Amino acid sequence: MGVWLAFAAQACFAFGFEDVIKKAEKLSEQGYQSPGANLPESLSNLEYSDYAKIHTKDGHALWEDEDLPFNLAFFHEGMHYDTPVKMHTVVDGEVEDLSFDPDDFTYGDLDIPDEDLEDLGFAGFKVTNALNDAEHMNEIMAFQGASYFRTLGRDQTYGASGRGLAIDTALPSGEEFPAFREFWVVKPNNDSQYLTVFALLDSPSLSGAYRFVLRPGEDTVVDVTSRLFMRNAVEKLGVAPLTSMYLYGPGQPTDSLNYRPAIHDSNGLLVHDAGKKSEGSEEDWVWRPLANPDKLMVNEQDVESLKGFGLLQRSHDFHDYEDLTDRYDRRPSVWVEPQGDWGKGQIELIQIPTPDETNDNIVTMWKPDEAPESGDELDFDYRMYWTTHEAKFHSPDLSWADQTRRSQGEVRKDNLVRESDGSLAFIVDFKGPGLESIEDGEDMEVDADIGDNGELVESRVVPNDAEGGWRMFVRVKRSDDSKPLDIRAFLKDGDERLSETWYYRLPANG
């Protein structure tokens, strides 16, 4: 095995999160220095299929021969991953540096000159654990590229990603991408149930210290602690950002012939605001089905007291996707719960046009009401769940939108022929505890609002005798197709709210 370890100077005290905070604070007091790319053309010009041939050799993962619950493997530099990150472990409180050795990697049939592999570093790392099979270590978490990371629970496949931070996303001035420049991974014990990772974040506008505590399971949980030090004021600070992909689905069917009924990593954004009372409810729960618009679409939802938000994949039925290769049915939802009071702010949803499933075109984040100024010190702590059991994160009192389908509006004539009436129809199935006490539904109704860019043609609700729950029909006509149409609706029984708010933004020209 190659030489992973080169011992650092021995510290006289246990290294911990406070040390990373001090490094971040000191770094913020210095002028920003952009790290230089160090890749030769033989690596920077690789296509994805060739880059994927480079991986850690069997038997060369860190700790692999020590029978520990977690191992580390590393990402090689290549393609656009052209900036190395510093890697360390923390063993019994002392820092040990990790050094790159090309002998720890296999390169498949690639012909990379030996001299091009000199003086490289790591592009990131992955964590393995026997989560799915006691006899095999499987990848369950990865850090690679800027501040991106992904995590898996049992029997899941990678889908949505987390990010350490987002700055000025979707602004005309251009986005700034903070990046994790240095990592410290605390070596686990033989019986450890969790793994701790420290990270140093840096960008032109700020520096930051992060602690990730990974707890794998059926739902994998990651506790995130962050401390930020502002070098400069920023217009938009995105906290706990999530990214995902939505190409098409029943809520926005594809124009092309495809045997797969849906292609997406997530199909909606759920927001839980404990400080804002909805009509007939003590708290506000809003479900926003995702879209793939023709042009950039950005909008905000004001939040008084954020209790949670996430990009959810609300269906895990294989037949909703029919994809044996990419297994979208196994993509997890990602739910974020603030630890402590973040104050007032907005949940922003950014939806970007994409022609195929290779691009993450969905971004969501929380941003504070007041943009941070130079010299500000901020802290945000939160818990992330990577789950396929979304019902645990729904309101215990309300029903939720189980599926959204979009269709041309139609009416049934006297001769029973269905004929389009020029409207657009949305069919939403609601399920959950908010509907369990309903017997005949005599007083049930739809409370719908479509704003000032259209006409509400019809809204009604009927029992779903096939699968349980209730089905809502909303038909609309848009006045100006060049502008979005915002449709909000929920179910109620008299003054009692029965469901979360279903909020669909119909894209311009969509």
C-alpha cells in the first residue's frame, strides 16, 4: 500500500472544532488567495467516462485493514476537479496529514504519463460503511467539488446534494462558490456509531468552519455545525443549500416519446414555517411541485420561524420511473431542520432550464432577512435527514399532496365524449391524517387562488376510491402565457384546514 500518512507536528492538546474555528477566523482576516489549478492536459481533458476509470485500488482504502466501522477512499484530481484539498485525520486528538500517492489508484486503460501524476493531491473523499451488507463496505457519503456533499441511507442511490454555503446564486453579478479547502476526519473506534468530519471553507467573501457528524442508518442523519466570518458584504447568503435535478414528470410531462414516465431526483420542495399561521392552521406547510422551465425561474417564500425545509422525492415506486439503470425510485429526499432560531428570512427556490438529466437544475436555500456585512460573525446549526420515509416529516395533522398530474382541461359532453375546453388541468391526490376523520365529505371544498394572471375555471374534490384519500381538480386559463401563473390551493372542511398548501408555479410559456 502507498504511503497515506506523513505525521504532522505533535500537538500538546486534542484537536477539535474550536481549532478549525480559529483557523477560519484567522483566514478571514487575510486577503483571499485563490488556489491554483495544478492539472496537466492528460487529466484536465478527460471525459466523465474516462475519469470514472480512476479509483482507489482494492485494499488501499484508509483503515481498511483495521476492522473499523468506517473507511476512507479518495477522489483523484481530473476534469474540472483541478484544485487539491488538504486532507488530515485526527487520531487520539493529534493531527496526521494524508499525502497523495498514485500507487493507491488504478487508472484502467488510461495512458497517463508518470510525470503527470507527480505533485497532485486529492479532489475529495468518500466514506464507506457496511450499511447495506455486513460483509461489504459501501459508499455512504462523499465530498467533492466546491462545498458539495452527498449522503445515502440504507438501499438508497445518490440524488440530491447538500452544499456548505451558496453566495449570490442566480444573480446577474454571477455566483460565488465557497469551497472546502481542508478536511480533518476523526478516526473512529471499533464500535463507533458515527463519524466526525471537520472542514475549512473559503471564498472571496468569507471563511468558515464546519463540523459534520455522520450517523448512517435506514435514514442517515448528518448534524452540521457552522461558524462563518465575513470578509465582505454579500447580497445573497444561501444557508443549508440543496441542489437537485428535475427533468420531467406527471406534473410537467415530456414532449418527447419516452418509456420512462418521470426523470427526477426530487419532485417538490416542502417548507414548514412555525411562525406563520395559514387559514385554519396554527402552522404553515407549503408543498411546491418542481418544474423544468424554459427560462430561469426564481421566487421566494417568506418565513417567520423556519422549522424545516427539503427537496423531497415523494414517490419510491419503481413503476413511477421504470428506470433499471438510474433507479430514481431509490433517490432519497433531503430534509433540513434548523437547530436553534434562525430568525426571519426566505426560502428561495431556483429552477433552471435543462435539456437532459445530467444537470442539477434545482437549487433551494434559506437566506436571512438582513444580508451580512463585512466583519459579521454568523453561526448556523442544522440537522439533515437523507430519507425515503417522507411521511415522518409531514404535518401530523394535515394531509399531503401525494402526486401532481398535469393535463389539458376537458369537459364531458352529453354524448359522453370528453372534449378540451382550452383550459389547463391539475389533478392532485391528497393522503394522510388530515383526511382520516372525513366520512362523506359533504362539506369538503377546495380553497384556490390563482393570482391576477388567469381565470379559475373549476376547483373540486372527490374521494379517491381506488387508493384512498381525496383527489383535487383545478382547471385554469392563463391570461398572459409569457408570464408565470401561481396557483395555490388546499382542502378544507368548513373552517378546518385538511391539507398542506399545494403551490404550483406554472412557468412562462410552459
